[in-house]
Amino acid sequence: MIKFFRRIRHKLLDENKFRRYLVYAFGEIILVVIGILIALQFNTWKEESQNKKTEIAYLNGILLNLEEDKNELNRLIKRDSTLFRAYTTILSPFKKPETNLFSPKFIRAIANGYQNHSFKGNSIVFEDLKSSGTLNFIQSDALRFSLLEYYNLCANNKTAQRNNNNQIDILKRETFNEYLDMNSLIEGFIFKDNFNAQIGKLDLSFFNRQNTDPAVKKFANKISVMKALVLDNHADNIFMSERSNRLSVLIKKYLRGESLDITKRIPNEILKAIAADNSSQLEKLLSQKYVQECFVVQKNYPISLLSYSIENNKLACAKVIIDKGADLELACFDKTPLMYTVKYGHLELSKYLVEKGANPNTISNEGYNAMRYAKFYKHPEIEAWLKSISN
């Protein structure tokens, strides 16, 4: 093509057609520029296409890591419950002297109480994403910040649990090793035959002491502190389980091409109406879009308008939001609106929600349904009502 234009230019010069020569020369320049621009655009498109493939590959890898995190956290939450039961059982002889100290249940409680566990997490893909310098390939700012936030929370959680477990280990040595017959418990129940080095009959007489004995008080205090530290870890595990679920949902939405606006705020006039429990004013301000979405009221804590009203005990406003067509199963962070009414003991509003179509059997990110929250937060009247509607 260039040679063709060159021949024409030379011919035009030979024929002294200078004006036409300039036109053809200018056309040749334009063609070259267009060619360069097309090549650049193609390279840009090719690079963006490759970056998109890399982004998708990393996000799918992170989804797998998050699934592993969720499975690990669910196991830890169950183990926490096992530890709570173990510590409670270990202290039971001091409240109930008739406890059978040599029963499998009691021996198992001692064994379980000596266990320890903490959240490890799997951040291999995310760490590779960071170290390779491709974090900016995640085109959504909201998703990129959510990834950074989640893995920062993971790191903080690991540090907190490590500190708690260090304290538990110290207390464990001061209680189990000092007051229990660990030689008989370990040798008699773990090692058999030639490897058994039990030096005497299992002695659990410590548990026959009176609960007024100073040694018993010291023992019980340390067991209770251990229990509290496990509870702290347990709360972290539940929180991280919720966050891993939330991040998984965000990634899946992004991969489907859906919008990730997670910074929506409730308009101030609506917040003021809810704060005053001014249902008539709220009814004027509310539109359909506000009752179907999640908003950020506190940092890192998305919530629906309905759940926000329930949490703040603004029940008249809650009814207005329900009647406006709120999504009754919308769990922006952890719980559905019904779970909030159960948590805060609002029986009549719970009934109203179920009447409007809320499902009492929905499972939260914590793995609980409405009945579980009624029991946990000690609302026997709601518990009785939930039993009555399940029959």
C-alpha cells in the first residue's frame, strides 16, 4: 500500500501536479497514523482481555479459598461448642457431687478440654495476587477493598486467637497438670501394651473436694477464664464465617456482571423519621427502592431499613416498611428481619412478619434459625410461639 502511494507521488511530482501530490502525501500520513492507532488499540484490547482472564482466574481461586475458610470456620464453631460442654462438665462434680467421675462422658470431657484449636485460613491465592502486582486487575474498587478488608480481618483474627490460645495453654498447664492425674489419663487411655507407662490407678479424687476448698476455687476460676477465652475465639469465628460468606456473594455477583454498590447510605431524612419512630413521615419518604436494598449505617455493617428499624426498637416504622413491600428474607450482614425481632424479643412483630410471609426456618450465616435465636437470647414466649406454628 505504501509503495502504491509512493509511485503515485513520484508520478505527480514528475507531472508537476504539486497540489495533488500534497493530498496524496497527507493521505499516506493519515493511513500510517490510522494503522498505528489500530495496532495500539488491538494491543490494548488484547492486554485488557488477558487482564480480564487473569482477574477471573484469581477470583475463582479466591472463591475456592473462601469455601475452605467457611468449612474450617464451621468446624471450629462446632469444636468451640465441644469445648464449652467439656469445661462445663469438668466443673459439674463441684455442683453435683453425684457425678460419675469414671463415666465415658466425664473422661471424654477431660480429653476434649485439653484440646486447642485456632483459625488458620487459606489466603494462598490472594497472597499470590498481591505479590504478583496484579491486585489492580480487580476492576471493581468495591470488590478490591472488600478483599483487602477480609484478609486484613483474617490476619487480625489469627493474632487475637493466637494470643488467647497462649493464655489458655498457660491456664491449662496450671489446672490440668497440677490438679489432675495426667499420667493415668494419658497413659491409660492413649498408650497401650508395651507403650503404656501408667504408674498407678486413675485418681480423680480432686473432684470429690468441697467447692469451698481454695484449690477448687482456684481451679474453677481458671477453667472459667479458659471458657471465656474460647468464647472470644468463638465470636471471632462466627464473625469471620459471616464475612467469608459475604465476600463470596460479592465475588459471585461481580463474576455475573452485577453491580456492587456496597456504599449506599440511608438518606438523613429517612434516618430521622425512623429515629423518631415517625411512621407517617416515613411513609411519605419511602419508595420501593429503599425497602429492597442494603445500606451502610456503621462501618462494615450493612443492614436493611427493616432490620435497622427493628434493631433500634422503632416498631411502628418497621410495620410501615413491611407494608411497603420489604424483602422479608434480606440478610445484608447476618440475620433476616425475623431473626432480629426474635433476638430483641418482639413477639407481636415476629407474628406480623410471619403473617406477611417471613420464613421462620431460614438459616442465618451463623447457621441458626429463628428458634435457635429465641433459645439463645432467652425469649421463652417466642420459643413457645415458634413451636406452635411448626406443628
